[in-house]
Amino acid sequence: MGFSQKHQKAKQDLVDRFLNDTKENSFQIAEFLTWLKPQKKDPFWDAFFGATDKEMAEQHRHDLVRKFVSGLRIVVAAHTIKKDATSVRISAQEYPAMISPVATRHLGAGYSTFDATDAGMQAELRRQGAQALRSWLARYGGAAAARGVDTAPILAIAEALLHEETEAAA
């Protein structure tokens, strides 16, 4: 159950209605669900009550598995040995152990073992990283700016992650 950004105003309107109707100053999840449950004509009702408890439990298990695998990491080491030197240079990059490509999620394609040598997987990881940075800015950018923190470098990193894709499309 995902809620797109394009529904932001409708979501805010629903929360505002709840707060106004209940005369509450804070959003409490249990009270919100109790308030929404009898309002079957509300456009968001199906998102919370349109599935059976069995279906919701299964979705919850899927979410638990997503959280379970999302923190797994792999370390890829690259060794550089110079012919005329005895020193060895080793660099290591850390990656997620598994990745869920956005383009195939709607098909239920699941997670793939991350291959650091696969250009497509690297591009997908960069796209997801850029999206995560932009999401972070959308949520926390105002708080950072109010504290005097320049968030422009974060946006620059997000754009740099997408730079190759932009060049290839041109």
C-alpha cells in the first residue's frame, strides 16, 4: 500500500478533517483508524480497510521481509598491484547485498543479488540513491535550512548520481 506524492493535498485534507472532527492537536494512529473506519465513502478508506485481515497480515509479512533484507551489505574489494612495486593497493566499496529494481516491482520481481560489476545494477542503485536523497531533502530540508545548513551539496550529489543517465539520454 503506497501513497504517491501526487495525492499529497488529499492526504493533508484527510488528516486536517480528522484533527478538526476530533478536536485533537496531535495525530494518533489508533484514533485515526477508529475515526476513518465508518467512513466507507472516503477515497482513502480502501487503503486501510479494503483488504481482509488475512490479506493485511500477508502484506505485513512482505513488509517485514523487505526490512529484513534491506540492511544486508556486501563489501567488494579491488586489488591493484604495480609490477615494479611491492605494495598492494586495496580499496573496498560497500553495497547492498540485494536490490529491488523499481521497474520490475509492479511485476512482483522481488530482490536480486547485487552484482557490483553489472552496469545496469550500478545505474539502478544510483537512481535509487538519488531518489532517497531527494526524499530526504523534501522531508528534512526545511529543518536543515532553518538551522542554517546549506543543503545544496545534497542536491548536487543526487544530480551527480544521475549524471551518466542524463548524458546517455541526450
